[in-house]
Amino acid sequence: MPEPADLLLRPIGYVRSAVRERKSMPPLGAAASVEVLPEFAGGLLRIEKHSHLWVLAWLDQAQREILEVTPRGVADRSPAGLHGVFAVRSPARPNPIGLTLTRIVAIAGLRIDCERLDFLDGTPVIDLKPYFVTRDAAMAANNAPIGRPRDREALRESLTLQAVNFHGERCSELALAVRVVEHFRATQFEMGEPDGWDVTVPLGRPCVVDAIIGMTRATPGRDTLAFAGAEEIVFRHAGQEWTYSLDEGEEPLTPRRT
Ligand SMILES: [Zn+2]
């Protein structure tokens, strides 16, 4: 197959971030900006119609010759831990294009402030596209686990992002639900996810319900989510049951186990 003569990319802007080395990059990225070059200013017209943006970047420091990697979070360094580069988000790939979804925090002229980007300072940006909730949100999608969060803090941050992405705001009820799921995963699944959820949520605590759906993707229609009147979250797995009480005054992180 001949290569098309116009398969050439040029940066439309650059990432501005406090993070300058890959080893300092938090797993989910850090607050950063995209500075669009003046000749592409017209491309930003009406971008404020969107809350979230796909940012595509050229990862100029990435390895391009390898096709199998041991992803971050996979402890097994043997061949059993290898994954193809098209099956992971590793920067190593033949065409080192980074793709990250971010919430727009502010737009100031040619600068777009992003809630989080996992691109280093100075990374060339090759495209921006709006995130369309009507076609990009596949809530029934599934991923078999690739690795585990490196510590409780990384797990909490990941869970908070999942909960906020569904619920739309950070509130104290969401934070409570995050603590419960974090505790359940950390103590029962070594921070990984169970192979399928079976959870009962409190009908009278709508923010908790939203947060649980965001973190588990459990739904009534798939028979993985049930509602009850009690002020508690109940997880079931492999014939066991863990009940986290949300009653005022009770410490929620000591589940009753049956
Ligand atoms: Zn809320």
C-alpha cells in the first residue's frame, strides 16, 4: 500500500503544564493548558458549546519500535504481563498519538485551561475535538482489568473521577460513596475490581446512588443494581455480602459481613 503523500501532521498548539518529566506525571494527569497557535484561532469558534474536549497530542518522546509492553499497574514483568500497544494507552506505539479526554475549565483567547491532561509541558497538540455525550459515552462498555492502581490515593482519585463524570459535581455524599467503594475494593479485591457488581443502594440518597452507578456501571436493567429503603450500601460477591451503614454517627468503613 502506498503511503498517502499528505500524511503529514503539524502542531496546532502546545501543552503548557507544570509537569516536565514522565515519572512525575500523576496516573490521571494534572491541570494543564493547551495553547493554540495564532494561525489556528478560527478553529476555536464556538468551542465554548462543549464542556469536555478530546485532546490529541504527538508524544514525541515515545518509543515507536515496540508492539508489546507491560502497562503501568501490571506487576507481572514476565511475558504473561505483556499487552499489545493497540490494547493499552501506552505512549509507545508506531504513531505516538496521545488521546485524552478532559473537562474545559476556562477559555482565554488562544488558551484552553483543562482540568487534567497527562501530556508533558511542551508536547505538540495535533488536534482538538469536542466530546459528544450522545455518541462517545458507551455506558455499557466493559474492560477486563489491565492493572491495579498503585496505591489507595490513586484508587481514590480514579473512583472520584468516575463518580464525578456521572454525577456532575463533587459533593459530600459523593465523597462518602467513594470512601465506601475504595474501602471495599482495597480490602476485598487488592484494589482491583470484582468480576461483576451486585450492589444495593439507598433510595433516599440520590447523590450516593449516582456516585455508585458512576463507579460500578451497575444498572437496574442489567440486574446489577437494586434499591432499598435502608441507609446502607450492600455489595454481594461469590455468596458473600458486605453492608456499609450510612447512618449518621456510625463509622461507615466497618462493613457488616454475612
Ligand atoms: Zn451531589
